[in-house]
Amino acid sequence: MSTAFPAALSAEEIASAVRSRALRAVDVVAAALERIERADPVLCAFIEVWGEEALRRAGEVDARVDAGERLPLAGVPIGVKGRHGLRTAGPLLAAGCVAVGATSVPGPGTAWQTWGRGRHGRTVNPWRHDRTPGGSSAGSAAAVAAGLVPLATGSDGAGSVRIPAAWCGVVGLKAGNGRLPSTDRTGLMAPGVLARSVGDVSAYWSVMSGEEPGSGSSPPVAVWSADLGFDDPDPDIVAVAHAGAVRLAEAGALRLVRPGIPLRLEDPASAWLALRTPGADPTAAHRIRAENDRRLDALFADAELLLTPTAPTPPHGHDGPGDRYSTALTWAFNLSGHPAISIPVGFGPDGCPVGLQLVAPRGREDLLLWTVRCAHI
């Protein structure tokens, strides 16, 4: 059997096979390391690869399984975002995951946080190597999309999980602010995860939060907004994302309704930038934040989900994003603290993936995961 055999398996499938001893964690991790060695010189998804340590940890997982310990993510190889990613991965490692390396993040001088720089050079989008994977969880998205690992951690301060998830065609969850530990002094950044299936994202959430994915008896009511009332996203992106929202409704995962009053948020750019800039006057930022919170509270009083395109543009080239904010439709929810998920719903004219963002009331990650699982994403 080739050591590449687990490449298509999900994290849930790997864990089940390792627990039943149909697969050994050592073999799964060795296969992941082989894929990384073969593909990473082109993708540049990793800053560091911990081959010897990962194989040792995988052996420990096999020993724990042999001893009768039931590990929910036994033998799952994961990438962790950046060199300090292990600091927040403790629950995943305790659940049986094996960290195989640190994924790439933006290097010096990479404004807008949409590039990544790995050990071999700039990180490329697996769908088009002349395009960026998005950032700042660049390497995590590229590694998952290319099948190097089934799961990778991220962090999201303005869209840094959701945007690379959208541009690389994978699922990316931003937890609600304050739901999981974060070291960000501003409170804007929340932990997150990237995976190829929502089932794997659900498994991550169960381990990290101690909560089981939710269930429901009826499809949640959802509202669509192409622009949140202030942005001007590319029409091609809007069309693909809206078609994805309609398919979710047709699949019975949600019920799309037209709001009585269209959602019109104030542009959060100045507020976000002020809160992230040391010494800046936060007065105007607090006003914008409070007003947007009021408008979102009104929306979620009548609806359970808000749907938007994840990013307003397709992935840009390695020369930079120009004057467009790729975060335009995501960072409002870092300010408000709502949980949000990006799911792949199709492709733009450039051949790159397009993401649909689903936003839920505060504390309702379970609703996001249940809804997307109902659509078999």
C-alpha cells in the first residue's frame, strides 16, 4: 500500500480508522510528511516541518489507542498556524492530533496580511499558483486545500481564516470572540480552523469547546446581504455566492427570507483600524461598533443567520491587492464578536474558488455547523 493512501481521508475518517486499528497513526503521519516533502517546495505552505518529532508523537498515539484510550481525533495530522501555533493546540494534541509543522504566515513587508511566506518562498494558491491563498492563515489554507493535512489551525482578526478558506476552496470557522482563549490585546482576534469538510470543523469545535454540534427541528431563517450596506463587491463574486445561498435553501438547510429593512452597517474599516492602532483615539470606533451592534441585534431578532460573500474580490496576484480591502465583508464580525464560517460554493471566472459566509448570533457556532452539515458540505 502506498504511503499516500490516507490523502483523501477526512480527519473523522482517519480517527475512526486509527481507533479501530485499521490504520496506524505512524503510517498516517508518515504519509502526510511524504506529501509535504513532495509538494511544499512549490506550495510553500510550511515554515517548519517537524518530521522526527511528529513520528514520535504518532507512536505515542498508537500506544494510547492500544492501551484502550478513546481519542476523538486519534492520529490526525494537523498543521498549526505559525511558529507559535502549538500554544493554542493543546486540546487537539490531547485528543490525538499530531502536529506535523508550522504553517506559513505573512512575512515582513506584506501589507494587508494576504500573503504567506513559507520556508521555500511565497505561499501560492493551490488552484492558481499566480494567485495568493489569502491571509494571514495562508499556509493553513493551502496545506488543507492541497491535501497535505486534513485539518489546520488558524486565527482570525479581520477575516484571516475565512478569506483564505474562501480563496482556497475549503471550510473556515472563526469562533465567536471570547469563546476560546486568545492572546490578542484588542479582543478582535478569535481562534479558528480550516478543513475540507464541515464534519472535521465540527470535530475541532467539539474538542476545543467541549460542546457537541447542535441539532434542529426546522431550517433556520436566513437573510442574504450582498454588501452589508456599504461595500461594492465584484458582481461575479456576488453571483456565485448568492447561487450558493440559494442551493442551501433548496437543500432544506435554511430558509431564505427578505428582511423588512435591508441591513445597512456602517463601514467598519476606520473602527477596526483605530482599535488596532496603539495610541489612536477610539471614540469614533466605539460609536461605529455600538451602532453596528444595534443593527445586527435587530437583524438577529428576526433571523437566525446572515449570509454574504466571504470576500468581495477574487484572490489577487503576488504583486498585491491594490486599493481593495479583501476584509470588507468579514471584519465587521470581528468587531461585533459573532461566529462566522466560510464554505466553498463554486468558482469565479478566473477558476479560483468563491466562498459563502454564514454569520450566526453570538454563542451559536452550533447553529452554523448544524446548518452546513445539513447541506452536506
